[in-house]
Amino acid sequence: MNKTLYDKVWDAHVVGQRSDGTILYIDQHLLHEVTSPQAFEGLRAAGRSPWRLGANLATPDHNVPTQNRAAGIQGIDDPIAREQVMTLDRNCNDFGIRQFDITDRRQGIVHVIGPEQGATLPGTTVVCGDSHTSTHGAFAALALGIGTSEVEHVLATQCLVQVKSQNMRVEVKGGLQQGVYAKDVVLAIIRMLGTGGATGHAIEYTGSAVQSLSMEGRMTVCNMSIEAGARAGLVAFDDVTLGYLKGRPFAPSGDLLEKAEQYWRGLISDPDAEFDRSIELDADKLNPQVSWGTNPELVVDIDDVVPAPDIFDDPAKEETATRALKYMGLEPGTPITELRLDRVFIGSCTNSRIEDLRVAADVVRGRKVSSDLKSAIVVPGSGLVKAEAEQEGLDQIFSDAGFDWRDPGCSMCLAMNADRLYPEERAASTSNRNFEGRQGHLGRTHLVSPATAAASAIAGHLADPREFM
Amino acid sequence: MKPFKLHRGTVVPLDRANVDTDQIIPKQFLKSVKRTGFGENLFDAWRFNDEGEIGKNPNEREINREFVFNDPRYQDVSILLGRQNFGCGSSREHAVWALLEFGIRCVIAPSFADIFYNNCFKNGLLPIVIKEEIIENLFGIAKDQLALEVEVNLETQSLSIEAMDDIFFEIEPGRKEPLLLGLDDIGMTFMHSDQIREFEVRHRQAMPWIFDHD
Ligand code: SF4
């Protein structure tokens, strides 16, 4: 026995070989409105139907507004977005696919609702037409982001053709200091690896700092695996995983759970498993992280300054950094905490779960959002996260401070709806991508943890959350 | 899918590393429920100075003269020369559709992001991985010359450029074959239907909890 966790889940799903790769059986398929319409269109054109209906779960998330939701689909002002959400409705109805539609209280970001419902189970294969599907790897699952042709392929055949990745281990040693979170860990990892550093690899996150994370924290880490180019991110099964799953609607219970648990306990890498690559990170020394550039590897510590491009040896990176500084409107040498903000966004599949909202609320409690900001919004990851937060009174804490408390969806993470940055506006955002224009045409994004975002909203500039604790 | 065998075309050198799919086709164009109509908004935020929207007439927009795609030397291009980690970021297949519809049949780069690379093969766009030094050299020529013409031969896995030795590239045989023949991806898997059914029976016995909500 010398298999990694990734090897084990892979091996348990091999159906056969095709000339261009291995045919893998897919246990769970998540769908949303943006990458599915053309797949359904393809099915119809070929007269095909879904192979196993029960494997699919759909929800609209990318395009839904975060206000005026009582009006349902009619509340979507943008006619093209409305059409897309209606198309998902129609496709799910026509094919008989289970959907949490825009009016369902279980609706939310697809990567939040899968785990929340217990639909993401250990040792399974999970796919979705979305690159952040890597999130679900936190459950010792093999979770892969796929393109629309593959969405159609999975619908029709319940399989995905894949070439096996290499194994990489990222060990995070020690423990996190106060004010430092899972988001800081993953930003630091991407900073080390680079945006293409894990291409062709599946990363298993190990080490004491990962083990001591909650499932929410592990999801945050796995979520951003794709930002280092990894095909997937995984965390081994343990009691934390089991504790999270118990009692969730789609998770097994009773005898079935006992049987499942027996199998799940084996979802760890064997002690003598070999990894093609290993890297280490020391959590003890980690500070809150902030991105300053236009890709997620351009990251510094919160108490650092905007770097000069010539710190990069590689001319391509130096060029990227020069372009990033210009786009971001930054001068090398400026302290990060002097960067004034226009907006703050707390949300996205990286950081919109209940724990994220609790952390942010703790920072905000009894304080006021800076009057220099044009907006500060909190967008819960799902209707159920929203309800839970309201039960705990978190919505009140945010509203009292001057945050907008919104309805669930992807929102300003990719700005397909009305929540966005306007040209040259600067934002602290808990999302996962700071690409040019990602949060709005010519918008400037700084990726941070929920605590840092909350502290920055209070301060009106990027701020160290440890000063607010 | 459109087969890819032999293609001769002009090269556009896009000298940036980490070109992400958000740049190839910005999010506002993803609202379409169709597979077509993305070509005119390829690299929208780079090709135009004003903010793009679905339905905006490209002829009435303000063009960014600085961007290589708007350089008079690089019109009617069909081969894109790129840098490392091309196609990173979002899984949107719309990026591949936009490139194809714009007329790009082939992207040459030192490395590609995994999902983008996969998506290319599903649509008949050929991604070619070539060593950094050769890429560097090609950039030199493509930027100098009026227009660099390249003949891409998938069968022989080679690039022919006038007055140069042929450049050979690697490609997984299993990926080459379907592309040469333009095979239907789903059809290829359906040839294994029995195997899938047999696997499913075994899998259901081993992990019944996965099928509990069917
Ligand atoms: S929240 Fe952002 S990253 Fe996550 S699925 Fe939505 S758009 Fe993608």
C-alpha cells in the first residue's frame, strides 16, 4: 500500500481506458446557469438524455441579483441574465434535474450548497462547469472543474475522460496566529507556487495547520488550488469531516453512515505514499496576506509595501508586475496599509460561509464602516447561510456598522450582476481572482481574508485585522 | 467537431504571460445561452478602450491601437503565439469558442492551463506546446516580419516556416487521433457503455450511500 489519497479516489472510479485518457465515473455533478445551457442544447440536438438523473444538482448563482429577490426571476433587471436563469429552469424541468431555483431558500453558490447539503461526500468524484470545483476536495473527494463540452459529456455518459495528474503535497506546519486564517494560508501557498506552479498536479494539503482548520477553512484552501494551476486540491478525511457531514440532507445516516464511515476512514494517503513534489509552509510565521497585482501570486504581507518589479528575476514576471502596477495604479514602496479603498466585498465561494461571516462580524461589532467608502457589502454563500447568520444576529452587526446585507449569489466576485467596481475603483475582496476587469471594467481588486476585509472597511484603507481584535 | 489536419496561417504574437480566460472573453459575454457570437468580443477589454457589452456594435467602438490584434500587420490571423500558462483562470469554454469564432485555429505557447488545454481538444482548436527558447525566437520573427506565415501539420507534428528548419512538437497520441478525425467525444465514450453500466453496478454495491438519493 503506497497510494496517495488522490490515487485512491482515482482508482475507485476507473471505468476503462479511451485512447486519450482514463474514463472516470462521476458520482456528483453540480450545474449552474452560465456553463450549462450549451450542454443541454447539445443533448437535445443529439436526442440524448442524462445517464443518471440523481447525480445532478443545479442552482443559479452567477447571474442572480443580490437584492429584490422576492420578485424571483422577474426581479432580474438584465434581460440577458434573466434569459439565462430561465433557461436553467427550463432545462432542469425538461430533463427532470433537481434544482434549487432562485426562490428556493437553499439556493446559493454552487460550491457552498454542495457541501452544505451533504451532496459532496468523501471519496467521491465531483464535477462542475466551474474552475472552483476544487473546493469540494476538502471532503477527501476528487473534485474537478470542467468545460461545457465536458458538462454535456458527464450528463450523457456519467463519466469524464481524464489524464491522471501528478501528486503534490503541500504541508502547512505549525499553527495559525490570531488574525491569520485559511485564506492567508492559501494566498501564501499561491505566492510560493506561482499561478502555473501546480499545473498538471493534484495537491493534497496536509500538516497540523490544515488538520486544525474547520471544514469551512479547508474549503477555502482547496477552493483556490486552481489559482496555482492545480487540477484538484484535497484534504484527508478525519473526525472534522465526519462531524460536518452528520445530519446533512444528502449525507447517509444510520447503518448506511456506519458503513460509509468504515470506507471513509481509509481516505488518507498511505504513510509510504510517494508524492512527485512536496513543499512546506510554516504557519507560525504567517501574517495576513494581501494581493497587490492582477494575478493571485502577486501577494505580500499586510505590513509590507508595494514591491518594485525588479524583485523578480524572471523577465516575464517582471513584465507582468510592471503591467500590474500600472493597472492597479500603484507606486512601488507605498505601504500596503496606506492604500485607500472605494469598496469592500465579503462573499464568494472562497469566503461566504457562516464561519467567514462570524469572523468578519467579530471585527465589525460596535464599529462603523468608514465614510470614505462608496459601499461595503456582505453576500452570504447560500440562503441557509444567510438564515443561520440572521439567527445569530450577524446581519444586525453588519447593518449597524453600515454594511449592506444581501441575498446569496456570486455577486461581485465576477460582477455579472449589478454588484461591481467602476473604473479605477479599489476594493478589498474576499473572493479568489484579481484579474484585470474581474470585478468590473478597470476595477482594482485586493484579495484578502474576511477579517482583513472587515478591518479594511472600518479603516477605509487596507488594514491589519490584528489591530481590531 | 471540426477536424484539424493541416493549417496554414498568419501568426499574431501576444506577448504576455498568464493570459487568463477572463481576458480572452470577459464575463459580461457569458450571459449568452448559445455557443456562438463570442468572436467579436475576443480580448474585449484589450481590443477596445470602451467597456464592452452584449449587442454593442464593434464598428462603433473605440479601438485600442496599442493592442497587437489591432496592429495592421496582424489582420486575418489564425495562429496565436502566446507565453506561459496560457488560458489560466476560469473554466469557461466560451474562451475557446471565442478564439475559434474569431478565426484562431491554433495556439502556440510554452505551457497551458489544464482546463483550457482540455477544452481546446473538445472544439478542434489545436494547442501546441513548444520550448521556451523556440517561442522566444518565434516572437522575435513574428514581431519583425510583416507577417509570419506558419504551416501547422498535425499528422507530422511539425511547424513549417519559410527559410527555417521545421519545428517539431509533442502531442499525446490519444488526443491527436480524435482531432485529426474530428471524432464526437460523447460517441467515443458511448462505445464503452457496457463497461460503464457494469462499473455502476459494482460501484453501487460498494458505496450505496452515493446512490441513496437517486
Ligand atoms: S463565487 Fe466567484 S469564483 Fe465562486 S463560483 Fe461564483 S463566480 Fe466563480
